[in-house]
Amino acid sequence: MPPHHPEATITTATVQDLHLTRTWAEAEGWNPGLADLQPFLATDPHGFLIARRPDDPTPVSSISVVRYGTDHAFLGLYLTRPDVRGQGYGIQTWNAGMSRLTGRNVGLDGVVAQQPNYRKSGFTSAWTNTRYEGVVPTDPTPTPPGVTLTDATTLPFALLAAYDRRFFPTARDTFLASWLTAPHRTSLAALQDGHLVGLAVRRTCTTASRIGPFYADTPAIATTLLTHLAQNTPIALDIPDTNPAALTLATELTLTPTFETSRMYTGTPPRIDHPALYGISTLELG
């Protein structure tokens, strides 16, 4: 007869809980950002769940189920403490999280090992993200003719939010505003004739600094943004395979593929500007 394991109590995560789940993500090799919690909580303060069992004060499982607008959501941080895996706490947390998202098209970036389980829960793959890492072996490249680079936080936020909407299924102004201005970040925008034609954010993480979001209207603009942000430091970016130019850029700059996820949805994959999407913002919130 299998051993009995007590039911978990699932509640909204505290800031302390989220600091703990960050260490879990580090242990999984996900390379979380040093200051991601501020924009995460600003986006949906109740979108992070934690599970505890009555005989153990330390959380046993976590999930993020962040809601955007009226019909979209994103799931991430689905983690179970290694010493209690296989005892049903992960699926309890999953079910509680998914019940919060009923009626929405839910997206996630699933690691390879979990993708069969996500498919059983109704998710289908839309594309593959490959993380590329390394040190860019070149000085910043010249900006293309007519293009200027500037600190994105000095631009009108409405301009940035409208540009971001090309790459995400719904408006996410709260996330974007906090993501651009949180600590340990450099946000770089490309302008041409007063129009925004590129945007990239570098944030300090546990190991390599990650670049995301990373948008560019042309490969030349993408090269300029990336080489200016890299500055001879280790970087990492999660590139969707729907943009061959982005994969070519990573190869040309001798970055190495190290990690893979699949973007999956419960409904129809949203229509976004794939040719200009060079790197997703974050595996946790989309």
C-alpha cells in the first residue's frame, strides 16, 4: 500500500516564499534575474501560489499563474522541492493554479522533460525557444544609417507600450513599466525618424546577464542593440525558432545553445510579430 502523504495547503506566495522559489529556479539552472520579483508582483500580486503541508513549514511546491487583460494568462515557476517530488504536491499546486485561469488562453515555456505532461493537460506547442549564451566577440557595431540608440526609460511610455503590443497577445503595461525600470537593468531603444524600431533589456542574473525582451525591425538593428548591450560580459537570450534571423545572429556571434523550452498554449497561438522577435522577455511571465 503506497504511503499516505498529507494534503497541501495552497495560498498566495509571500515575498519570502518567492525568494525561496528563486533559489529553486537557480538549482534547476534557469538563471533567474536578481531583481525579477518586483516586476513579477507588480504585474499580478495574487498570481503566485505556494504549497505547504501541515507537518512542514517549508514550502513544497510553487507555481505562477499571472493574468493579463481579460482572456490571456501565463504560467511559470512550476517547481516542487526535490525531496518531496512524487508525492502529489506538484499536481495539487498545478490544479489550484489552473483553476485561477479558467476561460483564458494560457501560455507557458515548458522544459523538455515536462512537455509530455503539459500536452496531457491540454497545451500544444507553438514554437521552440533556444537559450544561447556566451561573450560577444566584437565591439559595438555602428548603428545603421538614420538609427539612433537611447536609454528606453527616457522615452514616452506610450511609445514603448505600443511597440511591445506587436510581440505580446495583450497589453501588459504594468509589467513593462516595472520591467524596464527595476534595478540591475539596462534598457536600450533604437529610433528612426521618431519611430521605435528596436528595444532590448539586459538584466543581471545569477550567471550570465539575460537579454529580454529583444525586438528589432531589421537584423542590422538587432546586431547593433545586442553588441551595445553585451559589452564583453557573458549574456544569454532565449530565441524563438520562428525567427531564423535571430538564430543566424546568435551563430554569427559565436553564442552557444545551452537550454531549450517550448512555448505552449491551451488555445490558438496568438498572432505576434515573429520576424522582429529576437528574444522573449522571461520564461516565467512570457
